[in-house]
Amino acid sequence: MEHQSGTPHRRNSPPPTSTRSKRKRVTTFDCFAFSSHSSSKTEAHDDAFYINDLPNENIVHIATFLPDPSRALFALAITAPTSSWRTFSWKRPPSSVGSLILSSSPNKWEILDFGDIEALLTGKLTDDHVRGILECINAKDTLQTLKLTGCIHITGIGLHPLRGSDVLKQIDVSMVGQHEHPVIEPDPKLSEAVVLPVVGSIIDTCDNSLKHIQLPEMWRRRRSGRLVRLLERFHQLMISRRPCCSTCNAAIADMYEEDHTWYDNREGSIWYGLQRHTCCKCMKFFHDYHENRDDDESIIFCSSCHRWYCASCISERYDTCDLCGDSVCQGSCGTLTECDGCENSVCQFCMHSCQFCEDSLCHDCKPLLKCEGNGCKKRHCEECFDGKDCNVSMCELCEQELCIECRRRRCRRNWENACVGCQGKLPLSDSKVFTRSRKRELHKEK
């Protein structure tokens, strides 16, 4: 098949560039790099008008209206089809007009935040798009902040150009933006086995600039050995630098015992793996004395978005839950709710959330029964218990809260050794069914 410019496209030759005399036809859809082809597979009409039929200065002016990620995708697509970059081992530089588009960026590619474009678009990006952007902007030598906000369909292979970077200061692979809850369902495709070696290579680079790492909630929840080892290496890096508190100028390492870490390593903590002492926006350092204080020189932790903000960077003040003491970014991550019973202001985690009644009460005023079965989300208050739809109860012997369905599955796995209290909470029919099946097994053994 002939290339659309009329010249046969040879396998071993690089894709044609955009020039005045011979321009590659680029459709509007490909300009945002959501297609692996530069135009429709059907034969184009000679009188059709394409965006790169415009003068270069007009194309560059159009690009100035785009946020930086879209601007880079534009330059990437107008140089060559996205699929061809992989074919030629990512060695191709941007075309002349592509270079002009990239040079029009106001921040000179020191910051790349995919949250600047719509979630509908970032959800379509692939590793090829991400790698193409990083190669085009020479990310290893220029990029200081990378945020993969909304890139839920990449595995991380596209981050390869960042290996060994000594200028990168912040890498946020949580895939959620600031003031957004970190849990993504279902779990994204981002791979620890792919991304962590890239981050590790930056940590191991002599005189690197890395200051802040924000990890995905799913990785922190799993706590793999690979993640634990990387966090320890980052901790050792920060200890070797001996950074000082930006408020009192005291060395942070001198304020703690030797076993203190730069990340939360508490067993059972939902904050595990979060970096301490660092504002996620300006990357200034603070020690614990300045945490969650109501002044202009403090650092605040939001229990909703799982991030630390200094008082100078947070756009709003914060509220504090009267029950658990956690702080919430006021207005951005949600406001506290007043309990109708005790009139305390409580966060969403402490507020009553029965699936069947609509009372606005905190957990202290109206305890909630939550099924502890694997993946079960059934929950209701004690007053709503009816043994049918609302059937979560606590066993007095094993002290586990389970619904009837989860308790039945757990007991049937090994009925003879199951908790007697749990067996007693099941209908009598369950015991009879087990007795009949057990008798048949004994009969077969004889």
C-alpha cells in the first residue's frame, strides 16, 4: 500500500516529516494521538484540507491554546503516526513544526501533569503516547515534575526515558489528582514490576534531585517486597541529604529516633507508603512539630486525599473531625457533617452510613455492623437488623462481624473445625445439609 503522500513507504526508512513541499496528512483525531494511523485507511480526495496544510506559524499559534500534555501530543502526532515511533525505536526527533510547537510551552517542560487535560482523553492514553511525549521533550534532562493523573490504562513501560534522570524532583504515579480520593476501582494497570525499577534507577543516580514520591493506593495496600525495598532506598537517600525544616531550619533527622522513616511504615495503617514531612505541591520539608497546627507555618495531612499540604500551598483551610481527629481539606475533599445526636462535626469515615436507614448519626451515637467477609460491602445499623436483608451480626466467640452468606461460606469450608458460635448463628437447615453430606462421605470411605 502506498503512503498517502504518494511515495511508497519503505519498511526500513523513517516516517516522512512535515515539510512545505511534502506534508504528511494528519487528521484532527490523530492530532491528539488517539489513533495509531495518520489518516483514514481509505483513499483521501486530492481537494481535502488537512490541518498541516496550514502555515507553520498558524499551527504553532493553534497549539498555544492547548494545555501542555495536549500540546506535546499534537507535536508527536504531526511528526509521525504514533505506531511508527515504536517501529523506529523511539529515535526520531520531532519534525520542524513539531519542534516549534514544543518550544512554545511556557514552562519549558519542567512540569508535565496529565490532569491538565480531560479525564476522557487521559483514559485513552497508552504507553506509546506517554513514551512518545517523554522522548519528544527530552524528559530525562528537562522534566522536574511528572504526574500521571488519569492515566489508568498504561502499564508504565512508557516511563523508560526517565531512567537515570538527575533533574526529576517529583514523580506522582497515584493516577489521581490533588483533592481526589486515592482509591480507583477497578485497580489500574500500572505495574510495580515496570515502574519501580525506573524510580529505583533515579534514586541510584549520583546527585539526583528526587524529593517527593506519590504512590498508587493499590500498591500501598498490597505492600509487596519490591515496594518495601524501594521505600527503604528512598528513606536512605533522604537521610543522607539531611534536609532541614523550612520553618525552623532544624535538621529533620535530628528530631527523631534512628528507627524513624521518611514514609509511613506502620503495620495495618491505611497510610502505609505515604511520604512524610513533605508538601506535595511545593516540596518543602517540615518536621512533626509543625503538623496539623492552625497557623501559617504548618503542614496539614488530608485523610481524604492522602496528601500533605503546607499552609502556603493549600487553597482553603481545613476541618478537623471531632471523633478521629483527622483533617480534611475544606471545600475540596468534602466538608464535615454535623451528627444529629451528639452535634459533633465528623468526617465521612466516622459518619453513620447504614444502607437501609437515612439517619445522620456518627458511629459513637449509632454503631454500624460491617461484614468482614472478603469483598463483602454489606453494612447496616443494629436497629435495622432483621435476619433477612439486614443479617450482619457479631459472633460472641470469635468476635467477627459477618453476614449470613459469608458466615455460611466460611463454616462450610471446614464445618468440623468451624467456630461453634458461628455455626449457631446459621439456620438449622445448614447443619442438616452438612450432616447428610458428611454421612455420604463416611459411607464412601467404608
